[in-house]
Amino acid sequence: MRIMLVEDNELLAQGICLSLAKLGMQVDHLSSYQQALVGIKNETFSAIVLDLGLPDGNGKELLKAWRAEGVSIPTIVLTANTDFDTKLECLDIGADDYLGKPFDVRELAARIRAIVRRQYGLDNNSLNIGALSIDLNTREVTFRDQNVPLSRREFQLLLELAQSAGRVLTRSQLEQLTYGWDEVGSNSIEVHIHHLRKKMANELIKTVRGIGYTLTEVN
């Protein structure tokens, strides 16, 4: 999954990015109100981690602006301000969760997974579609009761398709969700799709000509 991190503390942001990357999350770091306001417009994210104390604006106002524009991406407020009234205000204006500093990155990762599960209507850590099962905690994938070893990119791509099962995702959307702002090869998505089909079943991922790809239920 692809995460937007809005945090002006560069050292803290680097630590969060590295730690979440080890847990299989693609993190794009922005350090200001204006960067985040613009960055959300043409990009696709699974969740947002938002610091309130930004150098050029207030995180609460940024969250209000996003919600007013119809941005419904699950958002965790991350701040040193643990005042109870501030917490209530953030939740009331659209935050999905609130985590005070200092914190353990493992807890942040667990909270990210939780708000993403709620977004997709999942009630546990397992995503099951026909013969396909994805454990969101252990990142283990099984298909027809057989363990399927996947690379990090293959897992990210499969997860994004599975979370949108039955819906067509364009190549551009898949690139954004899987790679973020990293450099993407001209046929990287196609190569990973080929590998996933080979490891499981050709009919699991269908090509919608001229549009993109969709994951279907296969037994």
C-alpha cells in the first residue's frame, strides 16, 4: 500500500519511511502544508499520516481542506500535542485515528493497516477472494491452499488489485500505488502481472483492453 507522510521533522520522517518500507509499505514524504495540498490532487494513496505542526500551516486546516474537497483517504493524525480536546477536534473534522509522539513505528503500522481494513470493509487481517488468501500481517499469500512466494513489488501489486477486486484499476493507478514517486520501468506493471499469473492462475488477473487490470474470484 502507498502512504503519504506529511511531517516536517526530516530525521523522524526518514525513520518512519525506512521502518514502514521494511513492513512492505511504499511511503512518499512531504514536509509542508502546500506540498501536501498539491500532492494529493493527482496521486493515489491508501492512507495518510499527517503531522499537525507544519512550517507553513496547520495540519487541522489541511485536513479540513481535504475533506471539504471530497478527499476521503483514511488519515492518522500524528503529533506531539496529546491534549484531549485537540484529539476530539481532529476526529470530528475527519481524522480516522490519532497517535501521539513519541510512538513505536510498529503501532503506527498496525493503525495504518486497521484504517485501511475499515476503508475496504475488512473485519480481520485476512483478505480472502475465492481460492486466494492474503494475510495482511505476515504478508503470506496462499492460492488453492498452496503458499505463493512473492517479491515485495508483486505483493504490493496483488494487494492493491485484491483490495479493489472486481473494479478495474488503470496502469497509472497501479504504478502510483505500487511505486509512488520511485522511478518506474516502462513495462514494470506488465512484468509483475505476468509473474503473478504464472505463480497462480492466468484467469486471476484479467486485462481490460485499453483501460487496465482487474482481479477476479477464482476457485
